[in-house]
Amino acid sequence: MGGPKLKYSFFFLFIIFATIIRNLMAHIGDFDEVWRRRAEEARKYARQIYEPNPENVTLAFNQKVRDTMKELRQVTVSNSTRRGLGTKKYKGPCMVTNPIDRCWRCDPNWADNRKRLADCAMGFGYKATGGKDGEIYIVTDNSDDYAEPKPGTLRYAVIQKEPLWIIFERSMTIRLHQEMIMQSDKTIDARGANVHIAKGAGITLQYIKNVIIHGLHIHDIVEGSGGMVRDAVDHIGIRTVSDGDGISIFGASNIWIDHVSMKKCYDGIIDAVEGSTGITISNGHFTDHNEVMLFGASDSSSIDQVMQITLAFNHFGKRLVQRMPRCRWGYIHVVNNDYTHWNMYAIGGSMHPTIITQGNRFIAPPDIFKKQVTKREYNPEEVWKQWTWRSEGNLFMNGAYFIESGDPDWSKKHKELYDGISAASAEEVTWITRFAGALGCKEGKAC
């Protein structure tokens, strides 16, 4: 009599077990010696670059932003220029509005010194130099062969072992037929071209280090079906179905993602999991998506305790729903971002992540039941009220509110490390994020 129920129970347990194994194996069909070595090297490197006092990085970041904003206030800006900065199509002279862009963007000769960008990273991804020490590689072919990539294609470039600074001969749309698995020490620099990764699989940074991704449009990403996918010039292996993330960061370190425009990915826009750390996501423009960013994949993955991520100068825009980000474990610095849309919540998490928010603007949706910025999951209040989630100098509009938790004197107790002052006034966030997303750079002109 209990036979059918027992069968269904075993089937249910099998599905759960298969899902767990799939996550542990990270879509690697054959976790061979190459992948085992990569995983061990990546975890060792993550431990090496882990910042034992992350507040030091936060403080340094804040100081640079304040210095930049002070300099910008000293520049005479006409009323017409100010009005132009508030429009969608700004046609005036180059205006830098945050310290990352100040480092390079208004130089009309940027194309003659592309690698200067490698000196501009800030936040926890400040050590990322990408392919600075390598040759320039020019993508000339938008085709994609995931088993035997052709010279001239993007996939051929990213699987090379040596450092490379990858640029594009012309504007193009690249449809990846399977997830594109990168090697370490690469920069994908789309400045000067209009480059879309679209209507195919996404980009995977798995067990690697030192990557810069700049200037891409990534959208309409779907799951990769799996199969034999080349992940290095000397290695090809079986992959299972990929998640459908725009950018998947899995056990990777020293990563900087800057000036990307992203929307409509099957799973997450950007996910960082399994001990990924030393990451900055800056100047991005994100729209049209449900689960935007996941930092930490599982409550059981304590390896994400080393995770340290900076979110800065991004615009979270139209038709977004939730997870901007959703965090587990780790230390997340959310600074000077513009949250103009969400349909459930903006920042959420579980497993006691430390989340420091500073100088952000939060505009709540009209629905009176969706005004709260924050969401804690899977824990009662007596548990989550011990988590350090702090709001410093944020601007709340249309009824938005942030429920803080943890020690209310946290900032005072860390005064020597973290001064508790927002990096820049939240009232200036609209200006700071004015040029978020992929830029329309042209050689010989400032971006």
C-alpha cells in the first residue's frame, strides 16, 4: 500500500541529490585532474587575497570618492551642462562624475593607451589588472565554435593561457552557443565598438583570477545545453546545462566588471559563488530582469565567508524585481548606487552577510507593500537582528525604508577603519551614475 508513496519519496530525494551534485560539480561533467587542480589553486589564491580588515578597503574607497567629488565641485559647470547631464542623450563636453571614470574617460587618446584602464580599479577588485602584461588581441570574427574555436573569435582569445588585452575590430553581436569559459589574466575591452553578447549562453569565470570585463552589452542570455566545451587551448571537457547567467563568477578572484549594460538573462545577471572574492562591479546599468545578482549560492557553502564585493556607481533601473544583490556570508559594500526600480525588494540575504550601504538613492515602487529596501530570508528576527546591515547616508524616496540590524554603534567602534561618512552625498547619485552602462566611445575623442 505504501509502494507508490515510497517510489515518489525516492524520486524526490533523487532530484534533490542530483541538484546538489550539479551545484557541487559546477556544471563540470567530468571533474578531472585539470579541474581539480584549478579548483585547489583558486581556493588557495582566494585565501591569499582575502582582506582580514575589509573596512580598510571601504575607507580607502570612500576617501577617493570624496576627493573626486570635491574636485568636481571646484569645476565651473554651467546650468545648461547640468541640465544636459539630466537628459538621456548628453551631447556636451566630457564630464567625469566618479573617481573610476576620472582615471581615464576624458582622455581623447584613450585608444592609444588602453591599458591605462588597468590602473583604475577600486574597491575589493582593485588588484585586477586583467591582460595588462600581455599582447593586444583583436577580435575580427563574431562566429562561435565551442569545441574548436577559430582564431580571430572572442572564445579563441579567452581560452589562451597567456595574458591578453582583447579588443574588437568593429561593432558586432556574438551569439555564444555554449557558455564561454575564460582563462586567467584577460581583459575584454569593448571600447570603440558596440559589442553585444546576446541570444545565446553567457560568460563563465570559473576557478580563475585577474579578469577585467569592460563595455559589453549582455542580454537575452539562455541556458547552454552542455556537451564538450573547450575551456583552454589544451583542455576540453564535458559540461552539463549551464545556468543562463549573464556573467557567472565561480570560485574566481580579482575580478572587475565595469561599464556593462545587462538585461534579460535566464538566471542571474551577475552571480558570484563558491569562494569568489576580490570583486568590484561598477558603472553598470541593469534593467528588465527578475533575480539580478546572487552573491553566495547556498546557506551551506561556508566557503563564501571569504567573499568580498564592492558594488559602486551602478544604476539599477526599469523593470527589475529583486536581488540587487541577494547575499550570503561575505562582506558587501554598496556605495553610491541609484536604485530607481524594484518590484519585491532591493537588497536581501541569509547566513549573516555583512552589508554596508552608503550614499545610495532608493526610490520605492508605488505598491505600499513593497517599500522596504531589505529582505532577510529563512531566519527569525531574533537571529537576523544580529547581522550587520548598516545604512549610512542613504536617500530614501517615495516611502522607501531600510531596516538596519546589528550593533547600532558599529561605525563608532570601527572609527579607525571606517569613518561612517558616505562616500559622496546620496543627493549626487543621479550625477555620479549618469554615464552608467556601456559607453559609446570613439577613437580620438573622449568617452
